[in-house]
Amino acid sequence: MKKSLILILLALMAISGKASAQKAPDFQIYALRIGAMAYKTPVAMWSQDPASKDSVSGVFSFWLLKGSNGEKYLVDAGFRNGLKEAAELSVSYIIRPDSALLQLGIRPEEITDIIITHPHWDHINGVTFFPRAKVWIQQKDYHYFANDAWQSKDSSHSGFTREDVQALQQLTTSNRLAFIDGDNKTILPGITVFTGARHTYESQYVRIGSGKDAVIIASDNIWIYNSLEKNLPAPTYGTFDQAGQVAAIKRMKTMVADPRFILPGHDGAMYDRFEKISENTIRIK
């Protein structure tokens, strides 16, 4: 009887230890600006708000997540200099993503995971800078990106590049491409992804933490603050489903204690709203 009691206690201790080891880390969250449009553009180019007379400083960013247990993850990966797609938008290149991380004391090989919100060039082209990272992407988004989009004669592959398709395909041979199947999936401790906004075929946004401490990286599921504040979709060329995008914006607001912690993909105003670490880096929390 005594031996059985000891075994039960040992088992309970093992379960408790395992639960403790799996406790979600706390994250420091940074936004890093790697490019900016050379001129301001009308709000109506980014948000379905034709009455607005305001303009936006368009920026290009990716996000760093530093966990309390030593985790180093990225949300999106930026892009390299010299892309014709960037030149066509008059994007001024600031710094390579891996060089931006070096300024924070982080080597590219320390990044273990990259969560791709969607496979447009400005969010995915930089994955090759991070040689050890596993890359997470929605399975349906990848399939459309790598296959269906290229079968159409219209502009359904706008924003996609063949170079990026090939880069992701090569990751599969080294077991570094991880597919996510659907909405509300916790892919890493403290990191959950959601779908529904459909900026691309099955784009995703990322919630870090939960409850009052949650932060949502909307990325291009919300281009600018105007859409977030007014519950407005992007123009039709910015989403497959305008109603779905509005529903996603409203849903995001239920997941955070303060909508300030919902981060849009391309609004330069974000860099004025949080603690400045350097000219092109801010700390969200």
C-alpha cells in the first residue's frame, strides 16, 4: 500500500513538472521597419473609406517575439533589397531583416520559427536569411500560392513571386516547412493563429499571449489604423472577402484588452505609438 502511494505521488509530481515546463512564455514584442514608401498615399488606397481626405505613410515591417524562456520567433520575414516589386511601389529600402536583428544582438541562426501571415513578397522573401528557422504557413494559403494562383491569366498571383514559391518548396526537403490547417490553432506555446480576413486566399493573423496581456499582429489582414478604428475592409484588391475581413477586425477586438495592441501591417503611425528603441525599431510590450 505504501509503495502504491509513493508511485502515485511520483506520477503526480511528474505531471505537475510537465505542466510547469509547458507553461507559455511571456514575450517581448518588437516591430522592425525595413522599408518605407517614398511618399504619402491616400487612405482610400488602403481602406474602403472614399470620403477620407487623409493620407498614410506606408511602411514595411516584420515582428520579433522574444520569449522569457529564450524563444526567438519572427512574424513574417521581410524582403531583400533590389526586388522589382518594391521599386514599382517606390519603396525606399532601409535595412535587411537579419541586419536589423543584429542591431538588437540577435544572430539570424538564433531564430527558430517564422510565422508567415501570408505569402506576399514583402512578408516572405526574407525567409532565406534565417537558415535554421521552421516556417509556418496556412496549408490552403500555401497551396494557392504555389499552385492555383499561377493557373489563371488574371492577376490572382499579384504579390507572389516565383522565387518565393521555389524558396518555400526547397524548405520542404529539409523538413523546415510546417503547415497549419485552419482557424484558432495554437502552434507554439503562447502563439495562436486565426483565419477569416482573407487578405490572401487563407491569410492568418497572430495572437501572442491571452487575456489582458494579448497582442495581435494583424499584418495585412488590417493594412492601416483607419480600417481598424472604423471597422472597414481594404478595397476589393486587398482581400478576397470584404465582409470576412470586417468580421475578423471585430473578432480581433474581442481578443485584446485594448485595441491599441492590434498591429496593422503597413501604417507608419505604429512607429509613433510605442516605445522607440531606435529610429526603425519599437517595442510593443
